Amino acid sequence: MIKYNLLCKKCELTFDSWFASSKEYDKLKKKKLINCHNCGSLKVEKNLMAPKLISKNFNHKHEKKDLIKYQKIRKRINEYQKFIKNNFDYVGKNFAYEARSIHYNNKKKNKGIYGTASKHDLKELKEEGIDTQIIPWIENENN
Ligand SMILES: [Zn+2]
């Protein structure tokens, strides 16, 4: 089955119609069996400005733009990650524990820490007056 958006040249009505195939459409058209739902005119044609066609092109352009944007952001995140890896200690899932031990024990550390923490952990840390920063993180597949 194939759906065509049809346009009546006489009254400018557009409507959707189903056909078994594009061949069937051609056949019915030749036999003058396709007419306008509104005025009955036989001057009905496939509407080439079907919204499907327009939105497809639009999305394609959009996706390309988004991809470039995404690559730019990814590059910046990668640079940021490099900086953090060089200047911070990775504590993994112990982030909340380590953050508290620095905060409460006045543990002197040359480096800051980074790691993973749940939203719940972050909320608790915030309530305890411990500053954390959430950064976007991309796992590097080259590592
Ligand atoms: Zn019509």
C-alpha cells in the first residue's frame, strides 16, 4: 500500500488517498478513476509539496547542523576531561566519601577529586555545604 497526497487543480483541495502501488495509481489515473473528493474534477495530481517531503529535507539539514555542534561540544569535553585527569585524582564511586573526608577532616590534598556520584549523593553533599560540580563526561572509547 502506498499513500499519496493528492491535489485538485480545480478547487485546490488536498487529500490523502491509498493505492495498492504506484502502478495502480497510474492505472486509475489513466482510466480517469481518480477524482476530487470535493468537486469531482478529474484534474487531480500527486501533490509534490507533500509535508512528508518537506520535513524530510528539513530534518536532514537539521541533523547535519546538530552533528557539527555535537562534534564541537565533544571536542571541548575531551579537552576538559584531559585537564581534569591531569589535575584531579580519580576516586570513582567513592566520590561522596572522599568529598566528605576532605570537607570534615580538613584532609589536605594537592589535587581536587573527581568521580561518579548519584543525584542523591550530590543533594546530600550540597545540604552539608560541600561544593560539587557536575560536568558532562564522555567515556573515551580509545582508552
Ligand atoms: Zn476539487
